[in-house]
Amino acid sequence: MKKKFIALIMTFCMIGCLTGCGKAAGSESSAKEQGTTGEDVIRIGVSGPTTGSSAEAGVHVNTGIQMAVDEVNTAGGIEVDGVTKKVEVIYYDTGSNAQTGLSNCEKLITSDKVDFLFCESFNSAVGIATMELARKYDIPMATLEPVSSAISDKIAEDLDTYKHFFKFGWDSGAYGETCSETVLELVEEGSLSLPNKTIAVCADETDYGRSNIESVVSHLSEAGYTVVSENYWEFGSTDLYSVITDIKNSGADMIFSCSTTPATGVALIKQLKENGLSTMPHMAIYFPFQPEFVEQIGSDAEKLLCTPMSVDTDNSESDKAFAEQIKAYNGDDITFDHMDGYSCTKVVLESFKKAASLDADKWTQAMLSEEGYDTPKGHIVFEASNHTTITGDGYVPVKAAQIQSGVNYCVWPESSKTGEFIPFE
Amino acid sequence: MLRIKNLNAYYGDVQVLYDVNVEVNDGEIVTILGSNGAGKTSLMKTICGIETRRKGVIEFNGENLINLPAHKLITRGITLTPEGRHLFPELTVRENLLLGAYAINKKINDTYEKVLEMFPRLKERLSQFAGTMSGGEQQMCAIGRALMSNPTFLMLDEPSLGLAPNIVEQVFDIIKKINKENGITVMVVEQNANIALQTADRAYALENGEIKMSGDAKDMLRSPDIQKLYLGL
Amino acid sequence: MTVFLQSLINGIISGSYYAVLGIGLTVTWGVLKMINVAHGDFYMLGAYLFYTFSRIAGLPVVPSIIMGVLGVFLVGMLLQRGIIAHALGREAFGNSPFIITLAIGIMLENIAQIIWGENNRGVPYFNETVFEFGGLTMAAQRLIVAAIAFATLIAVMILIKKTRFGWAISATAQDRFSATLMGINTNRIYMVTFGLAVALAAVAGCILAPIYGINPWMGGSVQLKSFVVCIVGGLGSVGGSIVAGILLGIVESFSTQFFGSGWQNVIAYSLVLVMFWVRPEGIFGKKH
């Protein structure tokens, strides 16, 4: 009898632990206030990863979103249809899983009755899946960080279904352009030597990874470069030995890599070093800017070329100011994810304000306004044909940087340069 | 030496032993007869404290074993060669024998030599894996293993099982020898009533979990009931 | 030729820690007669404890590894004695170690996430040197990993074959009833063996942490690989796990050389399928 009792207590403890843990894991799963009716609040839904390999980024995006919302609420709220309303956000975790994302979004639309939905805050693959809900539901929707060209293509092909859908992430073509322009310029200058015009490419096995690499490859192929090694690793993996062995054996002149998982980035750089490839020219997309990467990599990322450099706290006054704002808000160090979450939310809310209505058509009209919106991320204007953020000078810049003594210096485009490129050995 | 009083045993909710009373005196050979399903192995397991729930008294040299964990039995000088021998199949004969003395921390070389003398066939097969020996050799090994701890009380569960008649005779000769020369008290649980009664001093008959008869072994050998039930006459 | 040699050496190195992982799982099966689907999570716990001792407490590498492994050993024993042993006897759990260890695994993952957060954690390499000779590249870290792994394998073999305690474990694995009659406290053997098995996973966790990073869900792929090693080597066979582990490491290494990294896992799991087809009991397993 005593044994039965003990076993029972143990079971309850375990169950209690599990449910408690489950709640803690998706800790931001419900910022919903109890007891508010649908009418006197503007409800925003956010579905994105707060657990799993993209957890760091997802959590930071949500912080940015909440900061923008709090700012608007503190200023009094937004007047729509004659009534001033406060804004409220509901967050669901996807764990980077598309199925979960879909069920989150369905719930946000049908059960939580949101007025606007970020159908995906971070992972391209999930965004591609959840954007399909625009076929079923006709409410203002957008993807936040996802960059995959597949999203823009779908919108362009079917503007009727996606007439209220927007893609805040620039197109992966932007990365291809930045990478190839940067490298070609450096080669022309003579500071970068790629004698065989051969490149090795590697990335997460995700839509984000693949589409970015695809655009890099297509831009560089046009300039006569050939790919001698192409590898994709399982998302979140840190076992990159086989990839690096392949890169080594290919004898490529330069590596282009892409990952959204800082641990993968750390493993890549460290394991390249392990294999004696630390002086090989390398340009990386996304991960070098994640603070978790910077924290763990120490001096091993010296001279790494990287993009997008969207946060320049050393040389940009506005970025510095935004960094202080975040620090004061919840103590976080600034990341691009904070900036993106904040900027995109600002645009959505400004559009509701401009439209003075929650009506989807009016909101869309405001979103498409040619004068655009000024945000910490840049000047956001949407391309009418595919509802995607325009990149470039005067819009949202996709800058390339090089890590020098632990600090990022912008080396491209010329107009944004803050440092001189230091050649790889 | 061993006094079992009002022993009741259960597998879960199913009762398998009903008010069993058995006595084994120092230096005796006692046999408990029973056909299949009579409860012989249940009795062995219950005395050892393995698998069954038990109520009653199991007194050994004045100590009640009912609260003793099974693995401590050997420290009281009690060993069992179980039904089916239960040697360690992937260990050699030598390793099996040495494991018999696992609980004993003293030097066991003498005992080891003596056991090998008693079972010369084992001496030839020391490096052989126990699982590959014949039934008779395994039985010898099992008994030898039981002797390695210098027990004062040896229990055997159906030692004749699966063995040819001449081997069975050899086994029971050894049991007699162990009892007379080494002074070890023996309790044998058996289906083969004939040889068991010829070897033992006293006997009990177990049927459906109950003791039905008891008495002098030779007397029981001549009893018409026993002859009908167990000897097929 | 150097490519071949490099692949072979890389394969043996990864094989050595696959073997360490496999032994833990196979011993759990062989002695306790149960599947531990949380094996990978103890690997994760070992890595986190190593991180805590070396990064937070500031202890040097070797004591951190020892403390990490010891910590997991104690946790394992506690869980076995406290939960598993009791739960396996109860009707309510259906006598299913799969469910119980699954629950323990989930619990460990969530606890890790609460204590250390879901961010990836890193620990520095034990040694940053990279050796180059004759066209071969070898990082000191990898050599250290292999050295510790092989030392662990040898230690386990000695423990099982030569020590009294190792005998008791073998005996309990082969015949629990008999072992009890010999005076072996099989409940205690179960407890300590489980602790040892998961401590082995922790060894791998500690030595691989610098290379692969640490996060609460890192146990998943390790669990799969451990199963592969276990099954190919023969469930319950320590020697089998060692051979199978090294075999897996070598097969993986060569297959990525010739087929690219994408095929790595496919080829490894194909090995299991081939083994099931040709010899279901594994290399050193027993036919039933």
C-alpha cells in the first residue's frame, strides 16, 4: 500500500511538472486579457517560434512587436470607425513547425477573432504554409521576417487571393544582389582574390536557406562563377563535419553560407577552423548578427563577411537610439529581430490609423501608399505587384559588413560604408 | 532447523498455499512430494521470498524469515538449486561455481577444490559455457554452485526433472553423500516419489497447495495411498 | 589516399563516442530488460551539467566532466529507484518502460529549458590546436574526444569482465532469480546499472558539448543513433555495441565522402534495415 501511494505521488509530481513545463515553454502563449470583448480593442495575432531552433529570434521579434504596441497604447490608442481603441496582441508558439503554425492561425482567426494576423513571424517554411489561409479568410495578414521568394511569387501570381496580404521581409533576391555585388566589387578592387572563380555554398535545409543560396548562386553565375560544393544541413544541426569535408575537398575559392540558428553558425565557424579553413574567404547570411553567435564565437569570426547588417549601433544615431529604447524596455540587447518586429508592427498600426478603419480594403490602400513609412528598419514601401518590401538606397537597405576586432563595419554599398575591407590571408 | 507454520501464499489475489506446516530437523533429509501443479515450486519460492505474497511463520534456526529480503537468504546458510537449474548460461562452469560464493568474503579455495572433487566431470569442463552442457552435468554444476557458500541447509527443487534414470540415481547418491559426509540438512521437492522416498528420512505430500500426508519416508513408500497417487501402482 | 585515411580516422573518432552511447542503452536493455527512450536526454543533461560546472562555477575541464557524469549517475539512480522501479510493477502504467522513460525524457527536456533557458549554450573547445601532417587535418578536440571515449570503453569492459560488481551485473542480466539466490541484491544492481548506463551517455554529452553546442532538445538525434548502434550490435551485447558503434562511425564517414552529407542518416539507418534482414539479433546478439 505504501508503495502504491508513493508511486501515485510521484506520478502526480511528474504530471504537474510536465504541464507546468509545457506552460513555461510557451510562456507567451497568451497575452490575452481576460474579459475584453471584441469591440473595444484592436486585436493582433502573432504566430511564430518561441521554442526550438528559432526560439531566440522568435522571442526577440515578439518583444519588438509588444514594444510597438505598448508605445501606441501609451499614446492613447488608435481611432478606427470613430472609436479610439487600444491594441492587444495574442502570441502562439509554432516551434518552427508548419502544422502547428496552421492550427495557431486558424485559432487566431476563428476563435480569437483577430483584426490583423502576422501569420508567421520568422520561419519562411511556416510562412509559405500559413499564407495559404488567405484563400479561406479575408482579413489583413502579413508575414514578418520570412524572406523566401516563394512567398512573393505566390502573391504576384494571385493578387486577388492575396489582395490583403503583405510580405514585410524583403525578397531573397536582395541577398543574392548584396553578396554578389560586394564580392565582385572587392575582387575588382584587388582586395579579394578568387583565382578559380569557384564557390562553395551551404545553408540550412529550409526554404529560407535554399532561396537565399539560390539567389546568390544565380547572381554569381551570371558573373562567371561556378559552384563546386553545395550542401544543406538539417535545420538546427550542429554536426557539420561532412559538409566541411566536402568544402575542403572541393578546393573552392570562397564559401557562402546561410543559417538562422546561431548554434549552427558557431559550429560552422568552429568546425571550419578545426579543419584548417579559418582563412578561407567566407560570406555568411544572417547568423553572424545574432547576439548568441557573437557571444559564443569570440575571435574566431574575425574578418567574416556578413549580411544583412541592419543594426549599426556604432555608426548610426537612429540605431543607437533604438538600442537604448529596447534596453530600457526590457533589458534586451538590440537585434535585427527586435527592430523588425517593432518596425513592421508600427507600419500595420499606422496603416489602420491612416485608414481610420479596420476595413481590410481601406487598410490595404494605406499599406500601399507610395510615400511609405519611416521605421528603424528603414523606409518601408511595398512593391504593388507582389506586396513585398522594396530594398535599396532610400528604402530598406541590405548592407554587407565585415567583422573586424569584434565590431561590424559596413563595407557595401559605398554610400553606407563605415570601414575598409581587410583582406583574408 | 526449519519450521514452517501456517504458511499461506498468494500470486496477486490467487492463493497457492493453504496453511502449510513443514518441519525439517538438523541433519535430516526431508522430501516433499507433489505432482504437477501441486504447489512445489510455489513453496520453494515462498520460502525464498520471491514473487509470492506470504503470511505465516518461516522459522529458521529461531529467526523468522518472513521479513528477510530474498538475497539475504544465502547469508543465513540457505541455498536453493532451483527447478530447471538456472545456471548462468553465458558464464563458464568455473565462473558459475565462483559466483556461488559471491556472498562469502572469505577464502574459498578449499571449498572450490572440494566441490570439484565431488564432481569430477565439472573439473573437465571448467571453461565450458554452462548453457552448453547436458542436463545431468548442469544439475551437478547447480548443486556444486549451491555448495560453494558452505551452506547448512540445501533445498532442491525437482532435481530429477528431464534427466535419465541413471543420472537421477547419481544425483540422489550425491544428495545422500552431502547429507551424511558434509552434515548438510536437505529438503528435496520432487515429483519422482520413488527415488525421493528411498533417499529421504521423512516425507510430506503436497496436493493443491495443502499438505495431505506426512511421516517416515520408508513407511510412506509402503503406504497404499502413496503407491496409488505417486507411484502409479 | 589521404582522403581515404582522413575519412577512416574521422569515422573511428565518431565511432568511439557512438559506441559509448550504444553501450549505455544496450546495458539497460540487457540488465534491466527495458528500453530507455530518454537515453539521449541524459546525454543532454550531462552536457548542461558540464556547462554549469565549467562556465558558471568556473571549474577546469576535467573536474567539470567528472562532476557532470557523477551528477547524471546520481540522477539516474534516483529516477530508477524512485520512479521506474515502482512504476513498472503497477498495472496503471501497463508495465511499459517505453511510456515511463518517454515521460522522464519530456520532463528532463522541460526542466532543462526552465533552468538553462531555450537559448543554445556554448562551451569553449578543450584545446584549440589543429594538427596538420601529411595532408591530414586533426583537431586536438577530436583527439581528446576519441581518447576519452576509448578510455571509457576500456573502463566499462574491465568493470564488467573483471570486477566482482561487473560479475554481479552479468549474473543479474542472465538470470535474475539465480542471481538473487547467490546473494546479489538485484534491486540495487538495477539501480546502479541504470545510473551507470545514463552516466555513459553523459560522458558523451560532456566531451561533445564544445563541438555541437548545448540545447534542451539535442538528445533526439543521439537517441536515434544509440538505437542504431544497439540493434546492429545486438541488444544486450557490450562488445557488439563497441563494434557496431565504430562501424556506424566509419560507414557514416565514408558515405558522406562519396554520397554527400544529405545521405549520411539514410545510410546509417539502412544499416539497421540490412541488419534486420540478414541477422536480426545483431552482430553479437543471441538467437532466440
